[in-house]
Amino acid sequence: MTLLSVTDLAIDAGPLSLVDGVTLEVAQGEIVALVGESGSGKSLTALSIMGLLGDGLAVTRGSIEFDSTDLTQLSQQDLRALRGEELAMIFQEPVSSLNPLVLVGEQVAESLITHGHATPAEAFFQAIEMLRRVGIPQPERRAAQLPTELSGGMCQRVMIAAALISKPRLLIADEPTTALDVTIQAQILALMAELAADLGTAILLITHDMGVVAELADRVCVMYGGRVVEQGPVGPIFAEPRHPYTRMLLQTIPRMDEPPKEELFAIKGNVPSPRDWPTGCRFRTRCDRPTEACVNRPEVIGDIHSVACFHPDGSQP
Amino acid sequence: MNLLEITDLQVHFPVWRGRFGGGKDVVKAVDGVSLTVNANETLAVVGESGCGKSTMGNAVLGLAPVTAGRISFEGRDLSTLTPSERRRVWREIQVVFQDPVSALNPRRTIKKSIAEPLVIHDYPKAQIGARVDELMALVGLNPDQRDRRPGALSGGQRQRVVIARALALNPKLVICDEPVSALDVSIQSQILNLLMRLQRELGLSYLFIAHDLSVVRHIADRVAVMYLGIVVEEGPATEIFANPVHPYTEALLSAIPVPDPTLRGKRKRIILQGDLPSPLHPPKGCPFVTRCPVAEETCKDERPQLVETSPGHHIRCPVRVNQ
């Protein structure tokens, strides 16, 4: 069943369009990866779902339906009731996302107390249980410490515990392992997959790392220049990418079975800033086979595996 | 001859306990590292945060204090040189840092940034303009952009400026400290290709400090794996990636997410338990003992020796050596 359904979402900063017509769905218990580079609009899309867009940014078009309620129409008060309860989010920098002056246990317990599900004493007890669940050794001792006394990997576990303690139905994870070392990243990814399966939580995973996507996601949504260019199940996206950007993104990853020291595949040009997006298809200036048609905006074609391109791979002989 | 030779390098930092005379602890950021970089070669130093890889690079650049050990460049021990001789040696050793945004002065034009080392080292004034244009062309920038400021450039272009500046004085060795980690994925391979081309054309040597092993595998001739201030495994890149021997190298390699969903769950993965021990109180014996899947009782007490297991391939693990 569809849990989250974003339709034709547009986010503007004054006259500047930053997200333009994003449509994506997350089913119950599903892990969907939102992939893109800086400026692709992936984090803005996530923040708009949480109702956390900063000053000067506004949703100007489209709807965000969560469990059949349009979040864009809710008051801040109603959104607050959902956040931390049904919707939770974890960020890239665990250390700066935690309050350095509040005990770890209190921060994990906070959403239970705020939403009136438990007295502070009960909530603290549940927080210790949750810390144990995310693999923190000696949770009783850790709960009574400050975040500064914990390592980065440990802080990310605390963030996950705080996000999942009220058993949200959707967890938005914005680059949850980018700031972590690779051996810690492996631990956190395994933990997220396990907890999501146990609690039935759906995850919208925002990342730029195709390796992480391949390890964790059920479906993938690739963004470029504020738009979704390709969307589909993880298998076909990696095996038969249809949009040139997806294909080239996969080609740029140095492969472990390739001879070393040879020239790597590179996408030409730079990641354009929203001010410099070309008209029509926004990837056409970096694409390896643009045509005249590409000055127009490509329609999204396909259903389960969809692509926004006039000449998708695999469509021609 | 070895271009750079680091022998038993130690870099220790005092850490004061409390504010009022609680005595001091010592962080042994680099604790006995010996490495060599040959001419026209790339030595990659890999490891997780806190392993001492950047501190070691900084020590070579004179940016971190050397507690003990020797750093020789072209056979000359840096510590025995006079300040002016050392200044001349450091012309030959340049650096590219991770974040091009903070490595460039935002108020300075590209030309001024690239020209800075030339000015410092008394390059003939009349030729500076031509040299800057030449360097910009060399790294794939349009010399017409010389009067722009970093804010007008993208991340990849800024890193090209940083590389151009590092090459201004024709160095022999460039220390690259995570040169692509801050860049977008579609830009990373452009910069890696540039670094490899410059090495071929100019005969450069790189000390390449990185945590991304798929990048390292591609660019390095030899690899040294560091953990808590020591080298645990070192050898030819092809060897290390095909036959990692040290359990930490093995874990590091198996932790890399592989961009192939069909391998999910089928790949043998070693997920290490726990975190890096505090560098203030490292384990007494092998530093990896607290997380090691093959540790034995003796590993807790004895610091393992570096043993050559095949030509040029050294590891520091008695358990694996004895197998």
C-alpha cells in the first residue's frame, strides 16, 4: 500500500525554481533511494515532506500525500503532531544534529514525552531499551552521558534510536553514512535495514553513493537539476539504466574488476547551479547524445521503470 | 633512489588533562611509521579517521611537529637542513587538500591564488602572467577565467585551481589529502583522470591520502594501510586488493558497498564490531585487537612486528603470518 505519494512537487526560492515537478511514491515498509548530486533537489524534496523548508523557500505546486493526508495543506501544529510520531528524519552530521547539552537518553526519549506517550521516567527507560537495540554497549551508562562523550558512529546510532523510538511509519535518512568511516558505515547500513524490516518502517534514503543504494534500496529515484530523471526497482536501474545520466553515473564509479591506472569514464562539464540550468532537458549540455528534441522538456514515460528522456537507452535498435 | 623516505616517524601531541595542572596525556597520532615514495610513483595511504594518515602527510610538509624519526627527501634528512635549504626542499613538495572551498581565498582572483607560490619563491615578475596561463591550460581551465574569483567557479573547477597552484613551482612530490572526497561523484573521475595525466606528463610522485578504496585501487602503485598511528599492511596495490592479509585490510575492503544489487546478501562481509579505540589510550599490544575477528591472547600484550610475506608486501599480524 502506498504510504507517501509526492505529486508534481515544485519548490521555489523567490523567482528561482529549485525543485520542478517531482513525483515519487514510497510504499509501506519499502526502502526508496533518492539519488543525486549537489543541487539536484533531493534534500529539499525530503525537507518539504517534513515541513522543514527554510525561510524563503516555498512549495509552489503539487501535493505531498502521507497516508491520504496532504501535508502541504496542514497547519504547522498538525505537522508537529506528525513529526517524530509518524514521520522521522536523520541527518548527515550526527554530531551537529544532537544537542550537546542534553543527555543522550533524554534526547532519545524526547519524542515519546512530547507526544504524551509516556511519563519522563518511562520514556527514559524505553530510551535505554532503544539504545540497546541500535547496538550501543552499556546503554544505561551511555544514556546518562552527553553526545560529546560519544564517537561519530555512536552518535548516528543515537540519532537512529531517537528517530525510531516512536515507531514512525516513514523514516527520512539524509546521507546517514556519508560522514562516517567505511567500517562504521557498514554497521549503520546493516542496522537500518534490520530495524526497518523489524518495525515495518519505510525509508526514504537520500544519498549520492550508488554502492549504498545497491546494498539497501528496493527502488531508486534518480534526480538531476531539480527533476526526477529516472525511477524504478533497484535491479533494472543498475542492470539496464535508461536515462543517459543514470548510465553515466554508474559508469563513473571506479570498478574493482577494472585494470588500474587507466583513464576513468568521466561525465563532461560541471554540475550546473540552478541559475544556469538549460531549457528543456537539464542534462542535455552534459549528455553524450543530445538532439534537437532535447530543447523541449521530456515527458516521463514508462510505469514501473520510468524515465524522462526523448531517447532513453534500450528504446532504439 | 627513493624520493621520499620516512623512517620510524613519530608525531605525538600533548593533551592536558583538565585545566588546572591535571598533568598531561599524549596522543600518539603517528607512532613509528616507515614508508618510501619512489620517483613517478603513487603511494596511497588509507585508513579511517584518526588513524594518523593526514598527520603523517602534514609532518612531511612541516605542518606537524616531528617527535622522533627521520624524513628524507632525495636523500637529505630534512631535520639537518638550514631553514633556507629546507625552504628550497619544500618547493619540491606541494599539497592538494580535500576542500577546495576553504583552500582558496574567496576574495582573491584565480590568477593571484595560482601566482602566490611563484611570488613567494621569487619567480621573475615579468613571466608570472604567462606561467599562470600555462598552468591553467595544463589543468584544463580556460585562462580567460584568470580574473574571476573562486565563488564564480564550480567545485571541480576550484579543485583544478588548487592543483594548478600546487604545480606552479614544478614540484617532484604532491601530497594529495583526500583530493576528491568533497566533490560530486560525476566530477571525481574528471579530477582523478587529471591527476593521472599530470603524473604521466610531468613525472610526478603522489603521496595519496584517502579513505575511498575504490579510488585508491585505481590510482595507486603501492598502498599502506594505517590503523591508530601505525602501518598494519603495505604492498603493491594489485597485491593488497587481490590478497589482503591483515584482518583490518580485509574488513576495510569487504565494507565497501558494491554498486551491484545482484550481489546483495551473497557477498562475504566482515562487519567489524565497535569503534576505533580512543587514541589517548590505545591497546597495549596490537592496536586492532579490540575489534579483530582473529585476535589471540598474545595479541593483547605484544606489539606485532612488520613481516614481509611476499616481495614488497609487509604485514603486522603474527596470527596471519603464522598461518
